[in-house]
Amino acid sequence: MGFQRGFMNYGLMACVFVGTAGVGVLAYRLEGSPWRWPLVSLVLAGIGTIAGIFWIRKYVDRQTKASEQEVK
């Protein structure tokens, strides 16, 4: 797999993961702050976003394979 293909496939997920990790570190350091739990919810939303991206990719791949089989 070339760099460009890998970047296109995993660049968005890597960006979301890095942002989520940064917010997670901030939430970990803000002990006793009223902002801690909203930041934890942002971390969970980031993890959900990554899971959603994987699900959409699998769905699109299945649709593509199904349409290719219909053509044959």
C-alpha cells in the first residue's frame, strides 16, 4: 500500500484519534475541575466517531462488492 492510499484510508481516523488523545490527556489532568466530565464525553464522542468511520467504510466496501458482482 502506497503512502497516498494509506493516508486517504487512515488519515481522517488518525486525525480524530490524535485530537481525542489530546482531549483525553487534558481531561486526565483536570482533576476536580467542572470541565473534566464534558471533556470525557468529547473523548467518548471521538471514539464513537472512529467506530462510525470504520462502520461506514465496511458498509461502502460491501456495497461496492455487491454492485461489482451484479455487473459480472
